[in-house]
Amino acid sequence: MESNLITVTPESLEVEPTGINKYLGFKRKISVPLSEIKSVSVGYGILCDGGAWRELGTGLPRKKVGLYSENGVKAYVNVKHGEKPLLIELENNEYDQLVLGVTDPKPIINKLEALIGTSHSISHELKPEMNKAGSILLSSIIIAGIVAALSGIIGAILIGIFPKPAEILLEYVEPVFVVILIVLVITALVHTHRMGRRKKNEKQKN
């Protein structure tokens, strides 16, 4: 199931988040007059430069839904891994952008273009960078939790069967897992720092 049910009428663009997305993003429906649509394209919009902040909603490594903002720009985002991002830029609206996950954005873009005459681009599909660091951290925590649980279970079994060898083995295994987790966390922090420096350099150039 697509994340969004999108309907184009002669007067407006109707967006209805499907299923649980209504609750994850705290939005049941969005209605946008065609006169407020500035451009349509394929892209992740506010998610691309790595600095968007989630004000309301849900943010996971493979799913983004809710209200995101950056430098005064507000966007409603509802897209998951595997979907094509339809980017709609607005004016005189509560949102500046809509980033909507669909299977094929071309028919929607063509309909909107026919009605509002705006130019569009479907040649670029930028990958979102906003949550790479967060994804690494979240993955690290999940992996650490799984490993800790499995280590406890296996350790208990081994200690019951081979008490002495199991104790020696666990003494070496646990530090290795800790080191791996630390490396993943440092990688996430370094990535976040690099994104911040890149954004700062871009702002200075502009």
C-alpha cells in the first residue's frame, strides 16, 4: 500500500495519508488549492541537505511521516523506503513543501502540469541525508540490544554445560561488542559533524 492516496481535481490537490500514516503523522487529510502550487518534481526536498528537524510525527530509518522544518521552511513528509518521492512546492500555504511517497509520480506530475502549467523535473531523485546519523545510532542500539540478549541466553546455556570455558569466552566476547558499538556511535557523530560543516560552508558561499 502506498503511503498516500493522491487525487487531482480541477480546483485542488487532495492528499490522504493511508492506514496508520494518519496517526503516525497526525494528519488525516491535506487539501491544497491548485493556485497555491508553485512547482512539482521528483525529489526529497527538505530532507536532502541533512538539516531538517522533525517537529511532529514519526522518524525511522526507512519511514518518515509528519511535520519537518528547516530555516523557516515547513514541509509535510510522508514517504517510506522503496517509494518515489513526489515533491510539491507551495506558496501562501501553511506548508512550503509536500514530500509524498508514491509508486509512480509521473501521472500525478503530468495531471498537475496540465492544470497549472508549471514546469517540472523528474530527472533527479536525491537521497535523503537527514537521518543517516540517526539511522546508524538507532541500528547500533538495536544491534546492541539483540546481541546483549543473545549473549545472555547463550552464556547462561554454556555456563550450565561448560562453566569454566564459558566464563573465559564471555570475558573476551563482551568487550568486542562494546568496541563495535562505540565505533558505530563515533561514525554517526562524525557524519553529523561533517554534514554540519558542509551546510556551514554552503551558507558562507551563498
